[in-house]
Amino acid sequence: MGLEFPLPDILLAHYLRSEEDAVQDLLMGYTLGDDTRERIRAQAAEFLIVIRNAKPGIRVETLLNEYSLDNKEGITLMCLAEALLRIPDQATAERFVEDRLRQGNWAEHLGHSDARWVNASTWGLLLSGKLFTRHELPGNWLADGIKSLVRRLGEPLALSAIRQAMTVIGQQFVAGETMEEALQRGEKEIKRGYFHSYDMLGEAAMTLADVERYTEAYEHAIRCQGERLENRRDHGGISIKLSALHPRFELRQEVALDTLFERLMELLLLAQEKDIAVTIDAEESWRLEPTLMLFSRAMGHNRLRHWGKLGLAVQAYQKRAPALIQWLMDVSKTLHCQIPVRLVKGAYWDTEIKLAQQLGLEEYPVYTQKDHTDLSFLYCAQTLLASRHFLYPQFATHNAHTVASIRILAEQYKAQHYEFQRLHGMGESLYDHLLDGYEDVRCRIYAPVGPYRELLPYLVRRLLENGANTSFVRQIQLARSDGSWLIEEPSANIRAMERLRNPKIPLPRRVFQPQRKNALGCNLESLQALKSLSKAMQAQLPDATNDQTETDSNLTPVRSPADDDEIVGYYRPVSRKDCLQACDQSRQAFVSWRRVAVEERAALLEATAQLYEEHYPELMLLAMQEAGKTLDNALAEVREAVDFLRYYAHQARHLFDPKVLPSVTGEENRLQLEGKGPVLCISPWNFPLAIFTGQVAAALAAGNTVLAKPSLLTPLIAQRAVALFHQAGVPPEVLQLVLAATREVEETLLQENALRAVMFTGSTAVARKINRRLALRDGPIIPLIAETGGQNAMIVDSSALTEQVVRDMVQSAFDSAGQRCSALRVLFVQEEVKAKTIATLSGHLEHLSLGDPLDWATDIGPVISAGAQSELLLHIERFRQQGRVLYEAPLPPLRGHFVPPVIIELEHINELYGEVFGPILHVIGYPAGQEEAVLEQISSTGFGLTLGVHSRINGFCEDIAQRAPVGNVYINRNMIGATVGSQPFGGVDLSGTGPKAGGPHYLLRLANEKTISVNTAAVGGNAKLLTDD
């Protein structure tokens, strides 16, 4: 989309800027004289005394003081407040409370707090905990008569009391469940001198119904403030989260962004009409670029470009913050209109760190050290105060030193028009003191409004911000002395550090070291990265396809599953004679390859990994064209292949180092591993690079020669992979590509006596066939490592958060068009939440895009072949005729092998005749307390690959995990994307033989053990026995 105010390159480039470079710039740009530093310290000390002497009252800080995130009780309290109010059935609610309360030692907190409401909550939790866990009440602190009464009243009343307590706790975080209630509650604060900005609880909409509900709430908030604050509009305001206005608020979803913009403009124009200030709220860093694109478009609108009340929240913990403020300043200068800027520190830190590590990014988008964020905040504050004619500064902080710094800096820059902001229920003592003692102070309360059941996202962020030990709010309560260290200048602390980054948080690519280097990622939420990737793919396109013509009759075309008429390339199939010759060459090559040192073999794998990374665009493009992978899936595919290479290289070095064993005197015993011989690797089409590479890398690492037989549906990417192995230095005769039909392999290679192992990933039926073939040979009994399919299930009880469940279900069931062996096939969901879960899932599926994988906005690509498509459509038709299709996405007019996402209702899992390998989810409801019957259904299939569990009841999750006969259990997350080395993958029973791919035992199955025993006393005695040592 064309922007009147385009995003500058420096802003885009600083997404993953080096933390050291960024902090150096901050240190150079934020310098204070000794006099200024002392004035700040003196004022901060004054504020510190005020805060510590304040009466506890009913404030969030009081709760966090007693129940922080560094103790079990604090975490339990957060979980109770988050989940209990939305669990619909009594049975699950009681199990949830029992599970949570037994985890805390509530008696330790009795009487600790100065606030009666906190102590009362503690007594209630202690009492309820004893009831639900059936323990005897302690000592003589409760009279026998009251004990008896409590026992008689029992769990229902105790549960009701806890729900009421959680409501009271929720009230400390929420200004009101309705806008009217919040405005009424805010009147007292207005008289105190405060202003407000209201935030509607609810974000990251999942469905159109969510969007309409959130939009209605925003609209109502604007109208309500316009009416109630008619003569004092500056006292109001609203914060809008763009993720609440469309389920697909993502950089690559251009259509969704256009739709979102239209809805946003309706709200902004209404706000402009009512003269209610709007701040576009900050969210995750990956959403910043689309946020700025939409903000830029809005600022260019005729009715808004000179309004002066459309602002933006800027997160100081992002390294892009200074560049973002400079861009806002440039926009303001162009428009001749002041732009409000709410400067915050940031509330998604833990999520940002985890995501960067998962994606293998070169750097983090946020600072890893709290002092760095504090310094960035002050640096940005200084810039805002210096730019006050263009930007209206709004400083959101509860930190006494930060407040003092801003006030002193404002004096130096002669800035009078700015404001502070605090969270509802936080920072009251500090800002009450400022309003009472200083005439020039203006403070706005950021006040969330909405039902307590929607509290989770907000609550988690507030607790992480203010309940963590690193926060000022928490530190001031922990300080045992005068707390002078709390008001130290962050730049002074930083200069005293050895390194300008957190030494406890490795860079994303080093997170798995020393085991392996994390595979290089690509930031697909960056305009610059996408532009660079697109250019590289275009350049690789001629090399990524075989420039052969159909005139060669020996060549077989490979057609795109997205379009039958599109030929991706050609391959030359091999004959039976070629297969036999390849096996003979492999046997001969093993003679010399077995003597290659493990270090050299490992180095060759690492060199191949490096070549894979250098050829990302080419390999990704092949995966998209040949296998129908979407952009995200193609990147994940190549990264997993790289991880396999590096992981098995490390494992080989570790496992193949000879082990010295215990011995009697005069004897030396050692155990060593060595290769078996030629290994046949048969890999599938659904992971044509990752599984192919994993098998080959493991066999080579263990010292074997390899005959690599990929699926003939995806031979081109296998050809390129083998070429890169050879380019890295693996001898061609050691690794040979066998592009043969299944029958040719069955009648040749599987009957060869020289074969020493078979690795197979595919269907259970084919695995059985291979096993029978191997059993009929006259040669040695050899291992078969088979990873087959699964009838994978997910169990969801009523305590689970529906939005999280749906996100994980969509990924698990429909990612890769459901063509993963680990994919979710059957959802068992508790009856009490079944309707809501299905409605939310169906609503979210409406916004997924089915189409050409080369379109980067596509979410679901084609299935692999016309045969697969036909089978899946017949399966859907079977249940459609029975009236049991709950949802079916419309199928656009596409030329390829496409199957729409479908939800089918079952009564029992045995209605499925086998694995349904496509974007189809089957749903079975179950009554509360019938989890045993659910496990019996799952076990009855005979499969045992993956299982998902979603529940807030830890004991329930652990019980299911221990009892389920499966290879991989995933709790409160999706069921796909097993990380190499962290989540070894493989099933049991009909789902595979083991050992697990990407695990510590895998190479052992591909190696022979040899024990060597030496009589070291054969030519004399043991001299060591004669020494004193």
C-alpha cells in the first residue's frame, strides 16, 4: 500500500539491531552533568520515602507485595483470577481449585500484609485449600464449632467464596465491567486531579464476532465519554488495540489490513467528531510495522491530519524506539500538527525473547537487560521533551527515579506541556503526592474496562511488568535497607557492566549451544526481510527448476500440486539395474568410509548445514513449488533440516568417542561404536527436505554409507539436497540418490544381503510391508527404524482458555493442509465448552486463506496429489450425507489439489477407518469426569504418536501425560513442530518402532558396538600397584 509517510530504512533496519550498538548510542546520547544527576537523585529519594510510607489500602501493589511471581502462591493466585471466573461447570471448577490451592503454603502469608483485604483473601484461600484437599485444619486457630460448620457447608460454598474473592482481586486491575461503571468510578479520581484513557479489555480477535464485539465496545466508550464528559473532553481518552479489529492483523495479510483500516477509520472519525483522544496501543514487536502503516494512512486523512489527538504508544524496550520517535517527529513537521506519544517500557518481554529464540533470529527486537530499557526510556523521554512542539509527551511509568528524571529534564528543556500516566490501581501513592505537592503535574490513568472473564491478557502483562523481581514496584517492596540502589542512574549501572547485554540470555542462535547452533531464521514480519527474500527467490528461480525439455523421453515431469498444468521440473528415474549397481557401490564405499574419523564426518555435516543456510531461498522455493508448502512452512522445513545436520554432528562426536570401562588391575576395556554398512533411507513427500536430511545425516554421522530414496512426488528438492551434501565434501559413492519407484526398491534393494539398516517414514501399511520383506531375506537380521502415522487426539477440558485452544488447534490440524504425521485428527472437548469452542474455531477458520503457496498471504496450500484430494473429499461426503459436517470452508476456484478446512462431528473414534491425512478435524464431546473413557477410545486405535492436552489443572495434565500410550505429549500448546534435540519425535505401537528422531538414542540404532579388552600385564606386572599414589 502506498504511504504518504513511508517508513524510513533506519526504522526498519533497527528491528534486530545489535544490542551493544544500540546501548552505545543511548549512552552517547543521554548524558547528565553532576548537578543534574544529584538533583534527580534527591527528588527520587523524596518520592521513594513517600511510596514506602504510604498506607497499603486497596491497591495492586499491596497484592503484589504479598503474592509476587517469585513464589508459588503468587502464580497460583494469578491462575485462579484468570481461569476460575470463566469455568462453566462446578465439577471442573472444584478440581481446578483443589489443584491450584494444594500448590501453595497459604499459612505462610497469614498476617504478613498491612492490608486487611489481602489478609482476608489469604484466610479464605487457606480455608478453602484445606477443604478441597481434605486436610485437617491446623492447630487450634479455628474453633471446633466453626470447623464443623465449614465442613457441613462444604465445597460449593467454598467455591462460591473463592469466586467472589477472585472478583474482588479482578476489581483491583479493572476500572469497571462497563464504561458507565468506569466513568462513575473515575469521578473521584477526576476530582483528585487525574485524567483518564480507557482501554477496552479484549485483544487479538479470533473471529468476526469478536471484532464486532470489541468494535462496539470502543464505539460505546467514545460515545459514552462524549456524553458524560461534554465540557471536559480532555479528561477522557481511549486506547485501541489494532489486533482487536481483525483476526488477521499481520504484515502479509494486505486484504485484512485494508478491512481493518476501514473499521479503524470509523472509530477514529467518531472519536474526532466527539473530540475524544485516541491512542493506538503498542502490541508485540512483530506487529509494529503494520501498526505504523495503518497509523500513517490514518494521519493522512483530511479530518485527522490536523486534529492533534491521534497518538501512538511507543515501547522503550524495542531497539527501534528512537528511530520511531524521529519518524513521528518528521510526520508531525510535515503535517504541522502535534502528535501525542505515550512512552511505555513494554509489556511483552518474555514473549519477545521466546519467539526470537524459536525463530532463530540474529538478535532480539527488545533489550535483554532492564537497565538498558530504563536508559532507552530516558533517552526517548529526553527526545520527546526536546521535540515538544511536534510531539506531545505522555510518560507511562511508576518508577520514582524515572519520574524525577523527567521532571528535571523538563525544567532544562523548559517543557511544560507533558503528562505522566499510570495504570489503574498502580502508582497511586507516588502520583497522589505529585498532584498534591506540585502545581505543574498532569497525570492520566490508563484504565481497563470490561468483563473480568476477559482479564487474562491484561492481567498477565501487568503481573509480569510489576510483579517480577526486576520491576520498580516489586523492588521497592523487597528493599530491606533505605533502598538507595533503587534510584541509581541506569547509565551508571550499565557502564559498570562487563558486557552490554544480559549474560544469562544467549543470542537466539546460541540458545541450544554447546549442543548445536540454532538454525538461521528469517524475519518474515519485516518489510526489509521480505523484500530481500523475494529478490533472492526470483534470482534463484532458474536454478531451482530443471531447465529440461519434454523432448527427452527418459525424463519425468514434476507437477505442482497447486496447479497440474505447471511443471516444476524434471527428474530421471532409475532402473532396477541402477538400484543394484548403487547398492554394490555403497557396499564398496563403506570399506573406506568406515575408517573416516567421527570428527571428519561431523565436520562434513556442519559444512552441509552451512550450505543449506546459504541456499535458503532456493530450497524454500522448491518446497513451495514441489510440495505445496506455504512460506512459513517452507522456512520451517529448511531450518529443521539444518538443525538435524548440526544435532547429529554433535551427537556423533559425543557418542562415538570410545568409552573406557571399569577393569581389574592389569587390564584395559573400552567400548566403541562404528558404522554398520549400507543404509537405505526411505523418506516421505510431506517433509521432503527435513525428514530426508534427518535420515541421511543420522546414517552418515554413524559411519554408514547411504542409499537415499525420496518420494517421487518430491524428487527435485532431494536432488538439490544431495548435491549440497556432495558440495560439502561427502563422497558421491557414500551418499547416492535413488530416484526409483517403490516396486523397483522392493524387488532390489530390500532383498540385498549387503543392506545393514532401513530407515522409513510413511504409512503403517508400507512399514509392515518393508518389515515382511526384510524378514524373508537370507542375510543378517537388520534394524528397521519406522516412523509411521497416528490417530492423534487433543483433550480439552472446560478450564482451558478457548482462544488459546483454538489457536493451537488451527496450527495442529490445518497447518501444512493437515499433512503432518503429528497433526491433530480428533478433538475430545468437554461438553460444557464444546459449542463455544466449535463456534470460535469455525469463526477463525473463515479468515484463513486457501490458495497458491507462492502467494505469501496463503495459510493453507494444496494436498499433495489428485488421489489424496479424492480420498479426502470422499471422506467429507460420507459424513455430509449423515449431517455431521459442522463446518466446511468455501473452496475457491483453484486449479490444483485443494481441500477446504472441514470440521466433522463423531460419536466415537472408531468411526474413522484409518488416518485422515488432510485438513479435516473430527470432534467428539465428552462429559466432565469421563476422561478415562476418552483415553480408552484413543488407546483402542492402536496408534500412539502425538497427544495434546489443554487444561489449567496441572494434576490432570500430568496424569494424562503419564498414562497416555503415545510418543509425544504436548500440554497447553500446539502438537506440531517438534524441535530437534528438545522434543525428540516418534511414536509407539502402530505409530513407529523408535528410537526417536532428533533424540539422543537415534544414532545408536545405526551403529554396531565393539568391545576391546587388552591385557596390559601380558608383558609384565602392573607398575601402578607399586606406587604410593
